Amino acid sequence: MRNSTSTSLREILESVLGAQALPEPLDDESLLLGAVPEIDSMAVIAVLTGIEEAFGFKIADDEVSADMFETFGSLRRFVESRAA
């Protein structure tokens, strides 16, 4: 599931932020929050909405944290834990 999750997450991030905003290569260690200026509160909401729609689950407000958006890997692991 890791590759398909990573691909879907990349597509969501590119849709919300634009491909040029993402670090290359985009891997588990790639920093997001604080490193990508385009990630603001509105972008976080759009990414979360995209995740909910793509993966078919709801994300409760109390699940959302800065740690989730720290790296691409932390975001991927959150999605995989919820989608399992």
C-alpha cells in the first residue's frame, strides 16, 4: 500500500500546493510544515479534505496535529494507519 498511498498523497499535495512547491525528491524524510511556505491553515484543510475523499475516511479535529504534517513520511504513516 505504501507506493499507492505515496502516489495519492503526492497528487493531493500537488493539487493543493502546486508541483513546484514540493521538495524533490519527495520522500519520507522530506520536510513539509515549516519548510514549504505554501502550507498554511487553508492548505492543511484542503489537504485533509483531499485525503478524506481519496481514502474514504473522516479525520476528526483532535487527530490533526503539526506532527502529522512534519514530514511526508509522517503524513503517509497517518493515512496508512487510518486506511488499514
